[in-house]
Amino acid sequence: MSDSRILVVEADDARAERIGALLDFLDFTPKRIGAVDELDLARAKPRDWLAIVVGGVEDLEDFRRFGGWLSKSPLHPPLLVLPALHGLTEQLGVHPEQVWTLDWPLRHPQLEGHLRRASLQALRGEERSERDAGPEGQSEGVRRLRRMIEQVAPFDTTVLILGESGTGKEVAARAIHSASSRAKGPFVALNCGAVPAELLESELFGHEKGAFTGALAARKGRFEMAEGGTLLLDEIGDMPLPMQVKLLRVLQERNFERVGGTQTLKCNVRVVAATHRNLEDQIARGGFREDLYYRLNVFPIEMPALRERIADLPALVQAISLRLAEDGRGEVKLGADAMAALAAYAWPGNVRELHNLIERLAVLHPNATVTAADLPQRYRAVWEANGAPSAPATPVPAPDRGESTPVSVLAADRGLSEAEELAAERAALFGAPAALALDELPEDGLDLKEHIAAIEESLLRQALERAEGVVAHAATLLNLRRTTLVEKLRKYGIEREGGEEG
């Protein structure tokens, strides 16, 4: 668990020595500072640290400034706080879920548990960033969507993402952010329909202390939190008309005031809006401002519904199952009859509904192959009404190298076991009989290590080619973590096209 990304802020030398000794014992190499001003906040970034242990500080004002620096990053590292500062962290403005308390004297299991949790959180953050590359799948609709994202991402053009609920509008927004020059800045999302109308202005622009009952301290709004990055205004069609006027002014003038404040604040934020509503119909009914619509609708992107991209179903199932497995749930595989039943279903809830179904199946059938009989009735009704054919009514083609279906699905489609399918695939790769690829030894023997390495290298190259050089997508095809795949590519000296990191 060796890591040198632990920052210790501790003014007391004896206590700092004890903290450092325990961190060393846990195979962490901490950087210790006695006061916040020893850290160059102008050059450092919160993401430089896996976790920050804070014991005692002499200058509380510096400590508040430190909190302001941390809060610039929505996903700042956790603060591991000793008892002396337990009551002061509310003044920092940092996310309360990122403040974890420590006992004194330090308890080995507690500190180790916090650091493991911080490591896992950082790893998931990296994997989430890798997945921000865009929607899963290789259908024509998804390829067209990726092209549009690639075209608009380099510019600060305002984007309006349209589509039914659950189609992955936030996924597209994150992909735009990740491919833009603002990728190192924050990505902040706000669901305009989930915030009461009377609180929406404060959520967007922040408020000053005493601006209204309950405003006990000044608070940043989403525009300030997204400074230098991207702000997603989800369900913009549900925004009340009075707030639409204020948003239009901010988009035009690029400045705003906090609620209860008089200081004008400038904002450097790229705005991406999203909605499942037909805004032109709302304009006709007087529910949405026409001038705001034209301000937002500079570059519209239409998200395809899942029923329009059924060919992506196997890739989506595989990707969702892998992510659930990474979060500690069992991995789910679907048999051919289950996949056929799902392909015949209309998917009113789109990818979100698919995710919920796969999560349910992961709980009910962990690490098992799900058949059509295991699916809830609503998902197999159309398939059964059509006579439960062996192939879906809207067929899911057996993918070529450009698509990503789990081996278990292909095997069942051909009437083979998964082992037999894998044997046949390996035989095709190496020009050997299918049985030989798995369990038949040549008369003169073979170098097993070399043979397995050849199989692994060939499959790595295929996955990378199929994913068009994107390492994160290739890792999903191989059911590997991205970092594991990178190490294997280095091992075999496999170059990624253009040196792309994925």
C-alpha cells in the first residue's frame, strides 16, 4: 500500500512524529507541514493528495484559507481530523462527507480503515474519469453521438442535450467536459427540477450570511463551484420562469451576485444544459423563454433512446455488470434467451432502467448466468408473446471485432459452452484445432508459458484494436481494470495508437 500522497498538517512536533511513525508503519510516506502557509497553495492542487491528516493549527485564519483552497475542487481529498479540530471543520466550506474524524491517541485500525477508504475513493474517481469518454456501444447512433461530442468539446460553445429520461444525458455532458480544455477543472451538475423554486437561486449563485432565515454562513453556488470547469444544468425545462430571466442574464453578461450580496462576481464556466422536455412546445405554451432557448440551443445533441440502439445492449450489460462487480456486487452474465427477451422489450426507462435491472439481478443471482426465466415478467412478456424465439424479434447481431458481446452470450447463441466457444476463438487465432487450444497436448509437447503469453498478447491486441486505441474501453472488453491492462501492454511492448493514454 505504498503511497507518498499523504499530507500531515500538525503544529505539535511530538504529535506529528507519532502520526508520521504510524503512517510509515502502514507503508505510507507522509509529507508533514507545521502550518498551512508552508504549502504553496498557488501551485499545489487538492488532487495532489490522497488524504490530508489535520491535527493542530496555530493560525485559524490560515486554516480557513486552506479550506477555501480545498473547496475549489468538488472532489477534494478527505480531511482526517483529530479531536482538537472536530468542531471547526464546518467553517471550512468543504463537503461534510469528506471530513472523517480520528481519535487521539491514534488507533491503528481506524487510521488504516480511513486510508484504505481514501485509496478506494481515489481509484473509483480515476475509473469514473476513464468512463467519462462517452456512451457505451458501437451502434450507428452512438458513433454519431461520439462524433458530435468530439466536434464540440474543444470549444466553449453552449450545448443543449435533448433526449428521454434515462438515456445518459449526464454521461454525454461529462464526456464533453473530459474532452475539453477544461478537463482539469471541476464538473458540477445541478438538477433544476429537484430543487424547490425558492431555493434554486441560492443553489445556483450562492448566498451571503444572513441573506434569509437559516443562512448561518456564506455559501458558494454552483456557478462558483464550477469556476474554470463545466456546469451541467440538468432538466432545464423544469426551471421556473423567474429563474430563467436571471440565468439568461448570467449567460449574456458572465457575472452574477450572491443572494443577499452586492458584490458582482465574474464567472468562467462552460454551461451544458439538458432536458427530456420539448422546449419548443413549452415556449408555445408560455412555460419557457424563447430568448433563453436560443441562448442554450447553440449546439443541440439528441440522445438516442435505448430501443433505437438495441445492438448496444450486450455491451451495455457487460459494462454495467463490470461496474457493479467493482463496487462489490456479483458479476452478472446473461444467457442468449435472456438477452433475446431484453432485446424485444421497449425500454421506456432507457439505460437507467437497464442499470436498475442489472443491479437487481446482481443481488439475486451473483456470479451466475441469468436465463429468461430469471427475469421479471414485464421484461420477457413481448418475447414470450412472440413464441419465445431463439433469436430476438429485433435481432442482436453476433458482433464482429467492432463490437463487444460477452463470450457467454456468443457461446449460447452458437449452442456451445463458454469453454468451447473460447476454445474455438483461440483455435482461430493460432491455427490449431479447437480442442488443442484448451486441453490437447501435442505429441512433442509445448512451452506452456510461451503458449499462454501468445494467447494473451493476441487478445490484448484485438481488444485495443476493437476499442480504437481507447484503453478504458479495451479494459472493459477484457474485464480488466485499466491499470492492469496498461501494465500488460507495457509487458508485451504493445504501442497504443498515437501514444494515446485512454
